[in-house]
Amino acid sequence: MDDLERLLDQGYDVDLQGGYLVVRQVPYVTSAKAVERGLLIMPAALAGDQLTTPPDHTTHFAGSEPCDAHGQPLTKVINGQNPQELMPGLRTDYYFSAKPAAGNYGSYFEKVTTYVELLSRWARQIDPHATAQTYPTRVVDGLEDYPFEYRDSASSRAGVTALSSRFGGMKIAIVGMGGTGSHILDLVAKVPVAEIHLFDGDVFVNHNAFRAPGAAHLKDLQEQPNKAEYWASRYAHMKRGITPHPTYFEPATVTDLTGFDFVFLALDDGSDRAGIVAALEEAHLSFIDVGMGVTNAGSGLTGMLRVSTSTPSSRADIPTGGTAPDEYGQNIQIGDLNALNAALAVVQWKRHLGFYADMTSPTSTFVYPISDNVITGVTA
């Protein structure tokens, strides 16, 4: 039996909330020698929807300072006062550390019941009926509105759940599902946005597989699926709300993006980049455009990657190409450069949203010359 089911079966008021295991109705004693109820909150290490082994022996606590029956603080349990909001609606006040002799707890059941006992044994001295085993009547909540097919325990483990919540409800478009666009999807699919729309009218074949994330199956390549539909089906295993649009993106398509929060452009050379950029600007949409130009210098490949961020308040001067060759015009693409270009774009998007701190001068475009190995920003 899974630890969560075991705890529920024994009457504990527990559930999973945003990658945290939350234990409610835990009795404890306050400094006034009164019995109150608090919450234990700990990151949930999950394998699918099953709790595994706790990553460490600590836990958060929501409530006032817990004491013994005489009103003296439980200094052997309390590591320190640590008020913070782990995620919207889930606050904590103290940080506990009760390390077992083995160094860690073998299961969440052992960890939860140990911490509950460390607090409630003092409460029982005042109120013999004080127990965390309240056998609550509950409606089992589904995951219908959850952005993933399984719970995100990475954000809670890293302590960034509150920051990640700012992505909630966002509608994102990725235009172009080639080497760079597929890597952008790989990263954005792990962010709790509400919807990701994929646009590409081309088919997925061998050369695409060698610069894309993951490993395509031979039968998939033989079927030559549409790129947008192929990538939507792959990432639907993890991310909900992915919609494929198996069509080439044109300036007129921008009208389909009304109400979207952000657009990633990873366009092929044959696309009407100038027309699409103009249409996005006219629609007052924020977007990031990526570019890659790689040439064979004889002694090795050289060239550059580009990331341009364009918002209604700060429009970027985006190279749109033309009939003459330019620095982004040669179609040499390598998987690691596609991945780097995508990662730089997604990091810049997260900086734009405040997930990452931005302490630099405002820049609309930056480039990474491969042979120089340095990122150069262009001041807006």
C-alpha cells in the first residue's frame, strides 16, 4: 500500500498539494499551554503518483511555536522560525529537524507519524483526546485542472513552487517545431502554463530526429507524421493542454493568437518572418524570435545564435532576411546548438516574467558567437 493511502487509511488528514505532502489537524501545545492544531508540510518525492523515500529528515510547520506541556519550546525539534509562502495559499512558520538514528526516514509513513507523535504527545497530557487521526470525510479531488499528467515534485523539491505559480493560466504558442522549436517545447512543457499551441505544417523525418530532444522510434519516422501532431502526442504523456496546429504559420494566422500571453518564433528560412513579426507587433503580442547561423570555416564550424525579445513596451529590431545571404541564412543545424538556442530563449522568457532575477541593462537581443564563446547583449 502506498504511504499516502496508508496514512489516509489510518485516519490522518493528508493530501498532496502542488508537490507537497500536507498533514493537517496535528495537535500541539502553545506557549500558553493550550492545545491547537497545525500543519506539517514536506516536499513529496514521487514516482508517478506514488510516494517514494523522503529526500531528507526535515519538515515545515504551520502554526505558532510548539511547546511541551509546560509551555517550553520544543528546541530539540525546532530548527528555526522560517515564515514563507511555499505556494499560493500554503504558508509555513517553522522549520523542524528531528533526525533519526538511521540518518533518514525509510518512508513517509514513518516520517509523518514520528513528527506527529513528537508534537501530539504533549497535547495528550493536556487533552487526552487530542489526536491527528481525525478520519475526515473528504471528497477525493481529481487532477482535472492540474497542468500535468502527474504531480510536479521538482518545484517543491527545489522550493520554487510559489515562483512557478506565476505561469498559471498562461497560453503559449510555439511557431516552428524543428530543432530549436522542439527543444523549446521540451522546456516549456515542464512549466505549469495552461496551454501550449504548436504550429508547423511540415513532416517529422530522420534529419529532424537527430537535432530534437529524446529518441524517435523508427516506425514514427516511417509514418512521416506532422511535426506539430508528433510533438503534441509525445509530450501529452507529461503535459496537459497541448494543442497541435498542423499548418504553416502565416501573418494571417496571428489572429488565432488573440488572448495569448507569449509566442516563441522558431521559423524556417522560407517563412514570411517579416510579415509574421509585423503582424505580432500590430496585435500587441509579446514574443521571442530565435535565429541560428552556422558556417563551415574549414577548420571547424562557426557562426552565432540569436535571441530577440520583443514586447509592446520594447520592440526588438529583428533580422528578417531577404534574397541576399545574411548571418542567419545558412542552414547548418546541430542538435546541441538547437538545444542551447532554445534554452537561452526560455531563460530569457522566464527573466521577462520575473521567475529569474534580471539585474542587467535592458536588452532586446543577445547573440552567442560560437567561436568567441561569449554572450553579447544589444542594449534596447
